Amino acid sequence: MVEQETKALLNIKEMCEYLGIGQTKCRELLNSPKNGFTVRIGNRLYANKKKLDKWLDMQCCN
């Protein structure tokens, strides 16, 4: 299994563990068109880890 730190995309379960949030909030974030980190492959949603980290930094600085 590849560690989360080396993965480019995080699935919902991995994103929940990474951020320490529940699946409902995770899906809400991934469905937001303004976030800039969502990657849709077919019907599945993933978070681009680098863009997610940048988004988090911007949220903390506001």
C-alpha cells in the first residue's frame, strides 16, 4: 500500500483520515466547485493532495 504522503490523489476515506473530518463534510468539500482540489474520475471524487494543502493554508490565513 502506498502511504498518503507519497500519493498525488486521496480518496474520500483517505481525505477523512488526513483532515480528521467525517465523510459527510468531506463529500461536501469535494462537491464544492470553488475549492480547486477536486479531481473527478468517472463518478468518483478525489482530492489532489498538493492543491488540498494549498487550500488548507489559504483557509488558515483568512
